[in-house]
Amino acid sequence: MKTIGMIPARYAASRLDGKVLADIAGKPMIQHVYERAIDADLLDDVIVATDDERVVDAADSFGARCALTSASHRSGTDRIAELAGDIDCDVVVNIQGDEPMIAPEAIDAA
């Protein structure tokens, strides 16, 4: 069974624009989330799903796989759904892009 972790990362957050790129201890928030996700034992791949080239550029800078999605999505789930249909996998795990301290074990538990 192939399991993919997807991290929806919208730049234009309603309460704080650019939140996913906020610097936390020298790294953008999305990098912290990505690094924890790739440490999960049960994920075969991790993809950042975003609607903004600034997030794509940041993801590229730390080696993350990233996919550009429509800016019209109302939720991260919609962003993931756009990509999931084109990826060969059995399970998609939605990993919130604003949880920089998420434990890899929590991802595996999901």
C-alpha cells in the first residue's frame, strides 16, 4: 500500500499572510512541517500543495517535492483533492501546514 503525506500550504492565510513562510528558528514554518513529515515511518512520499510561487520557491530551497494548485480552493482539503486524483497512491494523509511541531508518530497514527 502506498501512502502519501500532503501538506496544504496557502500563502494568503486569513489571519496572517505568509504564515507558512514565517521564520521559526531560522527556517520557514513549512520546512519544519515537511521535515517532521518525512520522518514519519509510514509515508512513502510527502508533497507540499500550494497556490503560491513563493511557497514553491521556499520548498525548492530545502528539497521538498511541491505542486502548484488552484488559488480558488476554499480549504486545504480542496487543494489536496485537486492533486490526489493524479497521484498513484492508496492513502493520502492531510498534514496541516501550520503545525511546525507535529510529531512524526502522530502522522503515522493517522
